[in-house]
Amino acid sequence: MNIRTTLVDTGMKAMNIAHRAIMTASGGRLLSNPMGMPTVELHTIGRKSGQRRSTLLTAPVHNADRVVLVASKGRRRPQPAVVPESCGQPRR
């Protein structure tokens, strides 16, 4: 991993922590709908570790029949770890 990737990853993690803190402090009134997309908290269980995790994602497409979640890490590679984690043990 190069320094740029490390800095971007650290920045994304800091943004997620700040986003969660602002939403919690405001009771969900602030940053719950950034850029017109609702925020969704996705809970997963690590495939290897079994550790519970949660992450904030956005849902640009949402209606009564479906919800599309965006887990893009700012369109950077590799894909966010939440992608394979969410496919490992699907639960409703």
C-alpha cells in the first residue's frame, strides 16, 4: 500500500467517524440525507474474524421494492471490505 492510498483510507475512515458522530449528536437530523441520498447503516459480520462491524452507506435508488447501496470508497480500488462481507452470510 502506498502513502496516497493510506492517506485516502485514513481520510475516509475519519469522514465516516465524523458523519456518525454528527448524526448521533443531532438525533439523525443532520447528514441523514447527503446529496439527496438517504444514509443507511449496514451491519455485517466478518467472514474470517466473526467480528461485528457497521458502516454508513448511501442509497441513491430507493423505493418500496428495492434499495441500492453505494459502497464505493470514493471510486477507489480495491473495493471496500463491506462488499464481500455483505455477500458472505445474507440475512434479512
